[in-house]
Amino acid sequence: MKPANEVKTAHSPSQIPDDWFSWKDKDKGEAETVARPSLSYWQDAWRRLVKNKLAMLGLAFLVLLGLMAIFGPILSPYQVNTQNLPNQYQPPSAEYWFGTDSAGRDVFTRTWYGARISLFVGLMAALIDVTIGIIWGGISGYKGGRTDNIMMRIIEILYGLPYLLVVILLLVVLGPSLSTIIIALTVTGWVGMARIVRGQVLQIKNYEFVLASKSFGTKSSRIIRKNLLPNSMGPIIVQMTLTVPSAIFAEAFLSFIGLGIQAPYASWGVMANDSLGAILSGNWWTLFFPAFFISFTMFAFNVLGDGLQDALDPKLRK
Amino acid sequence: MLKYISKRFAVMLVTLWIIITLTFILMVSVPGSPFNSDQSSNETIKANLEAHYNLDAPYHIQYFNYLKSVATFDFGPSIKQPNQTVNDLLGRGFPISLELGIVTIVVAVISGIILGIIAALRHNGFIDYMAMGFAVLGISIPNFILATLLIQQLAVNLDILPPATWSSPAHMIMPVLALATGPMAIIARLTRSTMLEVLTQDYIKMARAKGLSPWKIVFKHALRNALMPVVTIMGTLLASILTGTFVIEQIFAIPGMGKYFVESINQRDYPVIMGTTVFYSAFLILMLFLVDIAYGLLDPRIKFHKKGGE
């Protein structure tokens, strides 16, 4: 112990000779340069999403599906609802790529019309959910206090309502059609989104940059639009990608219990429901194609949502 | 704790009241009268209904009567089946649906947790990828499609299981499989992610340092904490299983409540629709309430006096 102490006192800072030190050979300027190019939040998220093979597979499938929903029917010489009874239950062939159903209708054409309906229902439901959710959650989270309390009580009650039962009830009253299905799906569907937006807003509104903005006298609406929402976009987008498949599922489910899209439209759910009997007689293709596309679309949205969740989470940033 | 329970109870009552009011609006908003416009209803049914609902009374009296009859669990007669009340249908269908539901939940929870644990213990290994791939598929394939695929493969092609009805354990296999796969996949994913988180905690390292067997660490220390999120989603899972029974019972011709419900929708048998909806909702809302309370009792870290409960 003692010798060590002596060494220390012998070399108190002023006594250390300069030649004991040397400059580290690294060039100062070089040490300060940023090794990686600077990326914005969205560029970085995209970079990470691209690395997720499963999510990219989902994205590719959805892009293809969207294109086919638009152009698919043009590729086929058949109409959606043209019945051709002599050609009932034709297996898939060069003439009928996906075969024909019990009324001799071309399954290929009907599949893409079904894609239009299913995607439209899913996307519209998600869009309306987001709109209401952002407004409700934004106001609730930003105002806080009494307003927040009342708004959250309402959400709490709506959240307790069994989702599909309310949808069924509304459709029994309103009668099933494309627009009433979307309305019924969104009446209580926005609640989840509102909760997420509120949580985000509650967290972000306490950050310094919001305080700075406030101290400049910025109006609340502008703070919500310019500061709070852009910063809570990540979880909102993730929630949206997960809303779409649940709306698509709900639409197919409703078709199954007789409350789905009515003729002349054909959704995947209606097609699957129509072919229940056919499966026992071995005409598998009438069920297979709608079933495959419902499942794979839900799969694609789910894996894309998972991928986005990882990609947009700043905590997982590498 | 008591304050929390009473608050949740109040919310539950309001939610129930909304559902009951919604069903009442359904009854009065159906074009014409829901009862006399239909050809298939005969005179006795009509007389029963009018006696039951006081259809000529003003709306607020009707509403009050309706609330009273719901509170006493009297949902009135069916319009389409003479001499049948909604209570008769519920009494016949509910035990069967309950049986299907309970078996499904047990299968989903047990297999989901086991799958999740295995995936977490083999993190990023082959088994993990297989299990999670399976889970994503399970979430993506709607139960009614799985049901028809199962019928086609196991009943039609291979002929090893009976395709429909509900009379022996063999009859239960396909409906339960179809219904349990989705919830099982959700539970597996959740268990895996919380297990992975829990396994990095200090007390697990401590347990390992003590020289406990991996088996004991997983089941005695890790799993308890990993299961809490599973409890929280039980409410949602119950709701999805319950709505799932509508289509599954329909597809497999199981004479449960769900089948009656779907039939009543197709036949526009309004009293049955209303009665079953109220019953289902009351059941679900009660279950959600119990799950919430159970969660608080199971996890000592939850504090009930926290304001707002967020």
C-alpha cells in the first residue's frame, strides 16, 4: 500500500513530464466523421423491413393481389355472374383456369372480383378506424383531465361490447350491403386505434420539443397535426395493417352466417360459403381458391404487420 | 380492490344496458312489425307475441317492459317455431356449446403454452421457426375454412372421423381442432415472447446459478410470470371462440346455441336473435369481468387503487 501511495504523490499532475504523453495517431477529423450515411426514420424503417424476408413476401403478395384485383377480370373472357349450367363444376383447365362453380360461373373471374370486395372492405374499415381513432385518441390524450376521463369511459364501455355480436345486430337492422358492412365493422372497430393514438399522444406531449412549440404560442390543432401525429405514426400504421385482415376475416365470417355481401357481388366469403356442399362431392377447387386467397391475404397482412412492428420500433434500431 | 371491482361492475352494467337497448332498437326498427308481417307465423304465435310484447303500447312502455323481461331472463317465444320459447332453445343449445367451448379453451391453452415454451427454449432454432411459422398460419386461416378443409381431408378423403353431429369424443375432434387452432397460435406467440423476456431476468440467472434443473427453472420460475399476458388476452380469446362456435356448429351440424343463432338470423326470427345476443353478450361481459378480477388476484404487482387503471 505504502509504495503505491508514494508513486502517486511523486507523479502528481504538475510533475508528470510531457514526454510521457503522445498524441494518439488517429486523425482528429476522421474520428468525427459519421461512418454510416444519415437515414431518416422512414428510410431506416424501410431498410429494416426489406431485410425481413417474410414481411417482404407478404408485401409482394399484396401488391400482386392488388394488381390482379384491378386487372384480373380483364384477363378473363367470362363475366362474374354469367351462369352456364351445362359447364357446372368444370375442374381447372386451360379454358377455366380455376374451374367453374355450381352455376357454371368462372371461379378465376369471381376470385378477382372477390379480391376487390374483400380488399375494399378491409381497407375502408381500416381507413375509417384510423380517422375516428386519430381524432378521438388525439383529443383525449392531448386535452387530458376531465375530457380525457369522459372520452376514455366511453371507450371502456364500447371496448366491452362483443365486436362481432354488435356487427351482426347492426346488419340485421340495416340489412347487409357493402356500405352497411363497412359501417357495422367500424362502429366499434375504431376503439382499439383510439386507445393506441391516445397512449402515444400522452407520451409524446410531455417531450421538450412539444413544450418548445407551445412556448412559441403554436395552436393546439397545429401541435397535434405537426408534432404529435407524425411521431406516433409507427404504431398507427402497425395497427392499420392488423385491422385490414381482421376486417377481411369479419366480412368472410358474415358471409358465412348469411349476413355477407349480397349478389350480384361476390366476396371470398360468399364463394367459400357457396361451395360448402361441393366439397363433399369432391369439387375441391370451388372452395380451394377463395379459401386460399382469404388465408394467404390474412397471412400476408399479418406478417407485414409483424415486420412493420419490428421495423418501426425505434428501440429495436440497430 | 373493492373500489376497482365495483367500478368494473358499473362499467359492465352500462355495457349490458347498451346491448339490451340495441336489441330493443332492432325490434322496433324492423320495417313494419317484426311479428305480423311474416307469412309463416300462425295465429297462436301472433297472439303469444302480442301478449308478450304489448305491441300497441307506446315505445317507452314497451322499452320498460322489455328491460323488465330481460332482467327476469324471459326472452319470449320464437316466431318461427310454435310453442318454443327462446329460453327453451337456449336451455337446449347452451350446454352443448359450453362443452365445445370448454374443450376448445383447454386444448388451446395447454397446446399453445407448450408450443410457446418449446419455441422460446429453442430460440432462433429450427423448432422455433417451425412453431412460429405454424402459429402465423394458425392465425391466418379462418376457422370456418380450416373446418371445411378438415372435413374434406379427414372425413371425406380418409374417412377416419365422422363428418358431423355431436355424439361421441370422435365427433369432437374436428370441431375442436378447427376452433382451437387460432387461439392456440395466439397463445403460443404470446407465451414465446414473454418467455424470452422472462428468461433474461436476473432471478432466472440466479436460479440457474443455484444449479436448479432447466425443467424446474422453466416450470417453477419462468412460466408463472410468462403466463400473465396469456391471462389478459383470455377475454378476447373467449369472445373469438364464442363467435367461432356460430360457424363451427353450423358446419358440423352441432345442435348448440350457435347453430340456433345462425338459423334465427337466416330466418329473421327476431326474438331468438335478440334473446341469444343478449345472452351471449351477458355471458361474455361477465367473463371479461371475471378475467379482469382474476388477473388482479393472480398478479400481486397490479395495484387497484391506481387512478384510471391505465
